[in-house]
Amino acid sequence: MIEINAERFILSLNKLREFGKSGVGKGVVRPAYSLSDIAARDWIAEQMQLAGLKVNFDPLGNLFGLASMDSILLGSHTDSQPEGGWLDGSLGVMAALEIARSVKEQGGPPVSIVNFQDEEGRFGVTTGSAVWSGNASIAEADQFKDVNGISLKEARGLMGERCADFVSPDQFKGFIEMHIEQGPQLDIKGQQIGIVSSIVGIRDMKITFQGEQNHAGTTPMQVRKDAFQSLSLFNNMLNQRLRNIVTPQTVWTIGQVIIHPNAPSIVPGQVTFSMQWRDAELDRLLRIDDIVRSAALDVAKEMEVSVSFGTMLGLDPVEMDKNLMGALEYAANKTVGSQWSKMHSGALHDATNVARLMPTAMLFVPSISGISHSFDENTDDPDLISGIRVLATAVDYLYANVN
Ligand code: HGY
Ligand code: MN
Ligand code: MN
């Protein structure tokens, strides 16, 4: 039975938070390949080594700590959103580290760790695990650019000589990712653990309306080709047209808008914005794609502007492995009694990509008030500790029942 050291686990989470600590509360700014991200990865690599694991950075900067033989893989990611919380991704990596440390001290099943790079999509969507799993090629990913026009190829160059070859997935029996829920369900129900049954699918692309830049005082309204007005019309039209095909779980977001030249006295000539949508059903994701494109084309015609579509990124919805879920259910019953439920994940995770390679499962702990992708993200320590105990118990159970 793996006995984790709860105090050391919470201390490590707080130590990791020092890399990129920012904003109010427990906020973190640690985007992929930033100095704080790379420094955090170096610290984690040292800790992996101390836990008796062999360290390997792959060409993307995905960091693995490998046990000496076939093992279960645990982990998540430690890059953050531009304004992120201290637990999103970090929790799964620090939980994996604590379990590996405990195994080294007490003996126990072989446990390897992964810390994926760019899960939060500075460049793509779950970029590091997408490339590792073969969902995207490295040549393709290298062309991805961040909001400032920096390419992934350029950014990953900053990791320099650390990076070696890709790690073969064949040595892993399965993958379990522990994560915060990032939504309100567990908090509302007052439960401690969520066992994920499926993960949402996503589509994400940039759309540009190109109009005509001109003087905001002298250009009559009827002759303007205003890029912002085009976006505004598009947003209204899209909301109308989606009404009849979406479910209450379907979500769509325009979260990033770059308007040019972004000045009060200039009719904006160009707007590029992110268009993202998520749904649990592939068919609906594809139907929304058609609606997004036709609405943008109709707006372009009506507003006499041109429209262009960037590269479509996406991950299809995925089911979790029943056998691994069974181990988590056993462990949850043992650790928290009935204080758990099965749930769907509306957030994306590296687990989606890894599920292409091996049996994969996830467990959640509550997010206070359901807040995440915000400096205000937090979880109570007892819930963090229950989560890692469930994870450790599930690992024990799997080895007891397979080997
Ligand atoms: O966007 C997501 O769901 C993930 O947190 N990157
Ligand atoms: Mn995450
Ligand atoms: Mn996230």
C-alpha cells in the first residue's frame, strides 16, 4: 500500500507555484517555453531524478521521469494560461511526483511521470501531447504561431540542449491524469472526487475580416468597411443560427480579438479573432463548423469585407478506459466512501491525446466555486490530499490485480 506524504505533497505544490507566481491570490503566469516554465521544468527534472527516475526531455520539451521497467504513467502539465491558477495541470504532476517518491522510499509498483508541454495552447491545442501521440506532426506544429507571431519552432529552441528523443509509449501500461475539475459540479454536490467518463471534443481556429481602414470622423457610415462591425454582426448571426442545433452543454467562445490598428479615431480595417467551440458529440462539432463558416461568409458579403479562415485545430471527444475507471472507483470507495461521482469533462486534457496510445483515465478534485483559468482558482488542501490518496490506491489496485 503506497503511503503518500501529504505534507511534502502540499509543500511541493507551493514550491512549484513560486515559478511564475503572479497576480492576486494563488495566481500563476507560466506560459509554455517562458523562462518561468523552463525553470519549473528544470526543478521538476531534478525532483524526478531524486525520486530515482530517469529524466528525458523530448524535442517538444515534454518532460518524462521514467521508471526502470514497464510502468504506469501519471502526470499532466505545468504550463499555464496567460492568467492561470496554481493547480491547473500542476496538481497532476506534483501528485505523480509524490507517488514516485513514496514508491522509492517504501517500495511498490513502478511509476513513471510525464509533464506535457503547451497543454494550454500558446501555440496549438494540447500541443505537446498532441505531437507525442501522433495527433499532430512536429513539422506541422513547428509552424504554429502564438499571438505575438513567435513560432513553436523558435520557442522550443529555447529549451536547447536539454531535449533528446521522443520517449516510446510502449513501456507504459496506461495513463492516469489527476486534475482539478475546473467547473462547479463537485463543489455544488459537496463531493470530493470525480471520475471522468468522457472528455469533450473541440474545434478552434482564427478568423479574419479584412475591411478598409479610414478616418473615424470623415468616413460616412454607409460607405465604411468596418472590421469590428463585421465581427459584431458575425457574433449575433452565429448565436442565432446555433440556437436550434446546440445542447445546454455545447459551448462556443470568442476569447481573443486582435483589432487593427486599435485606435479610437480610426475605422478598424482588420480584425482577427479566435473561434472555439466544444461539444461531446463529433457530429455536432462538424455541423457547427459548417454554420461558423457560412455565417462568416454571409457577413463578409453583407459588409463588403473579405474573410479568411486560419488552420483548424481540433480534438475529437473521447471515452475513458473502463478498467482504469474501475480501479479509480474502487479507490474512491475506499478513500472517500460515497463522496464521488462519475462525470464528463468539459475541459480538455492531455489524456485525450494519450488515449490514442494506451488505456487512459482521469480523476478530478473540486474547484472552489468552479473557478479556473483565473488567478482565483483554488481547492481546499483536504480535497487535494483525498485526490492523491485515491490515485495512489488505484495504482496499488491495478498492480495487485494485473501482475
Ligand atoms: O482549454 C482547456 O480546456 C484546457 O484547460 N487547456
Ligand atoms: Mn489543465
Ligand atoms: Mn487549463
